[in-house]
Amino acid sequence: QDVHFKFQVPWLQNLLIFDGAAGITLLEYAYGQHEFKIESWEKFKTSMSLNFLRFILPTFSELDDLSPHDVGQIMSGPNSGIAQFFRLSYWINIGTASKRIICPVTSQLKILSEDHNMVKVLELEDLLSRLDLSKDASDTRRPSYDELYPVSWAGDRQAEERHREAVFKIVDWPADDKNKFDYLMAMLMTMILVFNADFYTLVNKEKVEKIQLKYIMILQRFLRSKLSAKSANTKFLEGMMLIAHAQEAWEISSTFKYES
């Protein structure tokens, strides 16, 4: 539960401070008042990345035991985006599997709307007057996979198919025995990716491997507490395979840039 708490940040407020126009456009899209704009999504991704680096990762004391070089690799090395790509995949609507994931926009906007001073600072009065804040999370929209990655986005059909398959496996994975999205399962997997030593050029690889092993064992114990022994073992093995899927999907996304 400590991991779950550390991931709680006011991401919507931070997005609106980072880029108000992009934040407003995404909110209008979520509430059905604006078409999807990939430019706003890219701003959202950047803001979420900053949240992760500034407010989430620093709360993990394991970083204190690593050298400045190794911390730098984990936070901003060439492959540091893999864990963040994984985390943001759960914002993508892939269809049926995504329905189990509660959209966090409504709860964050409700909290923000009650902070009258922040509403004034961010100049949100007009926006809030136009949005139906009574909407349930299930009534809001998230970008679909096809909106983010339209046909021929990479110009390589095989790469596109591998990317789609990997993202769908990522989003489909953290479901409990009642087929409900398990947020903690996804966050533990994110930390396993963060501390995957093979992603980085490290001074002390063994230290990072030990940290990753700790989160792997936490995930394994957590799954055994939630699922039957057989289901827990299957879910665990699938989770370990997500390391390669996340890396592959991130590499394809990074290699094949597309124009909106």
C-alpha cells in the first residue's frame, strides 16, 4: 500500500500548470466537447513524466543507496522512458479490457474544482461552467489505441502489429480474480521496470538488481495473497514477460515517429 500512496500526485493540476491549453483541450475531449488532439496528449505525457521524476521516484528511498551516476541512468538514461511508457499505457482505451480501469479524470477535476483559489489562478471558471461535472468516470473518454496509433503510423506493418500486441498485453494484465483492474499490481510492475538493471549502463549493477528483486518478491507475494496458487503463478510469469513487451513497444514508439 506504501507504493500505491507514493504514486498519488495531483497530476491534473500539475498538467494545467505545465500547459494550460493542453490540459483544457484534454479535459474537453474527456467530457465529449472537443476532438482528440495528439499535440495535447504529447504535452500530457511530458507532464506525467515530470511528475514521475520529480514527485514519485524521489520518494523511493532505494535511490539513496545508489551512486549519482546510476540514479541518473534510472531517471534520465536512454531507456528510462520504458517504465513511464508502461505506466501511461493504462490511459489508453483498448476496448473491453479498458472498461475495468476507472478513469481518474473525474475525481481529480472534482477535487480541483473545489479549490476556488486554484480555479482562479488557473483561470478555469469558463471551462468548469461548460463541463458536466456530474458525469461518472464511466461516461468520460480516454484516447483509443487507434487515435494514438492510426493505421500506418510507423510505416512498418510488422512493427505496428508487435506494438499493438504488446500494448494490449500490458493493459490487459493487471486484473484480479474478479476481472477488476488492480492498481497496485500495475504500480509494482512499474517499479520492477524502473529497477531493471539490463536497461541501463550502471556502476553497480548488483545493487539495482537487488532492488528489482525486492519488488519482484513483493509482487509475487501480493499475487499469492489475491489469487489461487495456480492463477498467481500464471499471472506472475505473464508479468515477467511484460518486461520484454514494454521494452519492445517503447522502442518501436521511439524509433517510428509519426505525424498527427
